Amino acid sequence: MAKQLNFGIIGFGFMGQTHAETIKGLDYANLKAVCDTNESQFEYAPTGVKTYVSADDLLTDKTIDTVIIAVPNLLHLEMVVKAAKAKKDIICEKPLAMNSEEVKEMMAVTKEEKVRFTVHHQRRWDHDYRVAKEVYDQKLLGNVYTVKSSLYGFNGNMHDWHIYPELGGGMLYDWGVHLIDQILWMIPAKLQTVYADVRNVINENVDDYFNIQLYFDNGVNAQIELGTYFLNSSENWFERHWFVGGDKGSAKIDGFNPKGEITRTSELLGNVPGKITMTHAGPTRSFGPAPEGRILMEELPKVEVSHRMFFDNYYAHTQGTEELTIQPDQILRLMQVVEAIRISAKYHQSIHFE
């Protein structure tokens, strides 16, 4: 019989409780203990699970082989170091660290202590993302030249400790690292240039809007835009949006449970004089109404994924049957991109990256 995973969770707020709920559904895993400095959080702990107010105490628990670190971002480095020295395998919440130097420290100590180490970038298994990635990987649009990823909200304000920059608050660290990681994993090419606009629109101390341009050496320009107060009355505006453009068509993918289509044209306009199409904008042939039958639509590829697959991959790795999908060196690169984004936004300059 395959060995069971025995988890301990350090930090039992929203994400810690989310992990506990996920572990309930894993037939190869048990939750042994949770830890939080706020004892009132234990009200939400599953029956029979041990509780600790000290991470040091949890790390001495010999029934635990893997710890999930779900404390505020500022504390990730400290907890990773302690867990590694306690010889526990580690899954750390994102963002992995406050900067790339901290990531290097984590990589060094986990390598030295010979413990497994990965990061909970579960949004590599988002349905909408995997559909977009399938379109890209299968070259369904020919040569892709642009990928746009966007997410908009209406509430504006951050919450809890996310309003404090010194704790690692703000949207670039919250959703931004997920959206950037998705693009970096989708496009396996050198990242040449980074340009970004990062703003505090509603929130005084932390960023709540960004527009990031990533230029890759395979010719793809990726644009990532997020705004917590980016308003529109269009249906499903406050959702995920993807647009992928290639020389053989385009794809629109909207929503976390994605809807959309691949769009092509039955015929391209020839480079010869032709009949002028009159529109409200004047005579035009490229931007006028499309003749009947010119626009063709196809279904998006079917993809079956769930966030549970992050843990399935981790478990398979512990059994020696799979490599970790999320490797620390990938996250080091991600954090270096985040740093380039902050520099670009500060000085309004493009940053040469790789």
C-alpha cells in the first residue's frame, strides 16, 4: 500500500482552512495538526486534529511529514527555514517570498536539508487558463503574436493584512504572481523586456491596479491587466478574460468556468483595389461590417482540470512517479520578474530581462 501523506498547516486563516477542506477529499492524505497564533481560528479545525499556537511546537510533531505554510507573506522565509531544519517537506503559499533573494535562501536551505519544496501555485490548474494554454500549445491559431489576460473587480479595497505593504500586501503579490506565473508557464521562451504600470487607485498604501507588458524572444507580447476598481456594466465583466491572437485566427475565453470560441475568417482581403465598404467611420475595407459567411467560429478545446491536481502531482512526486510541476527555480524567475515590474513602474521604463 502506498504511503499516506500526513500534513500539518501553519497559519489557519482563509487559505489554511481551504487547504484543510481540500485534504479531506484526498484518499492519500491526512491532516494531523493546525497552527495559528489566534486560538479562535481553531473553531474551524476538523474534529480530532491537533492544534498548536506555536509553529515550533507543530514542527516537533513526529506524525507530520509535510507542512503547508499559509502565514502572511512576510513570515514565509522564517517558516520555510524552520520547517526545513525540522526535516519537514514543504508546500508554501504564494507569493513564495518578499523578493528573489529570500527565494534563493529558501532554495539553499531546503537543498541543504534534503527536503521536498514546492509552492502552492494551484492556478496553473485553473480551467480558463488551461483552455488558453491548450489553444497555445496545440498551435490552434497558427503563430501567436499576442496573449491578453485580465481580471477586474468592483470592491476596490484590500482586506485584512493585505492592506499593509510591509506584510506583503497588494494585488501584485496577491493575484499578480498567479497571473504572471500562468503566462511564464504558458510561453516557454526567453523574456526579453518588461514594461509595467502599477498604481494605488483606491487603496492608499498598496497597489490595486496593474498593466504589465511582457515581450518574449519568440515574438509573443503578453499583456496582463488587473484592477480591483475597474468598472463596466457589460455582462460578466467582473470575471477572468483571455484573448489569444494568431495569424490563423483568434480565441476568446471568458470566465473561471470558461465560455468563448475560436474565430477565423473564410477569406482574407486581397491586396488589390476592390469595392469600398461605407461605414459610419468612412470608407474602409479592413474594419467595415464582415460579409455574411466571412466570420467562422469553432468550439474551444475541452479541458478537465481541478485545483486538487496540485496535490495529486505533489503526492505522485513523493511516490517517485512524477516530477514536481512547480519547481522552485521557476518561482525564483517569477519573483525576479515581479522585481523588474516594480522597477519599470517606478521609473516608467522598459526593463531588459533575459
